[in-house]
Amino acid sequence: MTQLETYLHIVRADNTQTLTKGELKTLLEKELPNFLSKRNKDANDEVFRNLDENGDSQVDFKEFVIFVAALTCCCHKYFEQKAAK
């Protein structure tokens, strides 16, 4: 759970527990290097917009956990399909 652990350890001077678009991009590039498209900035922006459920231009803990859960479900489905072949 490296991503979740990383998120939980984010501490800022203003004591917010959110990720900006840039911070989320950096986290995803580090932890999931093949997740973001290097060629399609619009698709990357769409990922952030979909995660930013409340439209505050930040990803809070709830939004981040929803992302981790959705990603886990996608991976689980993928590996189930691979195992069935």
C-alpha cells in the first residue's frame, strides 16, 4: 500500500491533507509510472477532474481512497480475466 502510506504521511505547513494536481501527478509518476499517458495531457487532466469530486482543485483523502479502490478493482478484474485464459 505504498500509495496510501505516502498519502497518509503528507504534512504541510498549512496542515491540509490534500494533494494538488502537481503532487498527485508526481505521486502517480513515481508509484505507477505506466498509469499516466506521456502523450495525452487531456487524458491526464481528465483523471484529475474525475478524482476531484468536490471541484476544489485538490484531491482529499476520501477522493484518493476512492481512486485506490477503483484501481484495485480494475486490477483484480484484469488478473481474473488473465487467469481464466
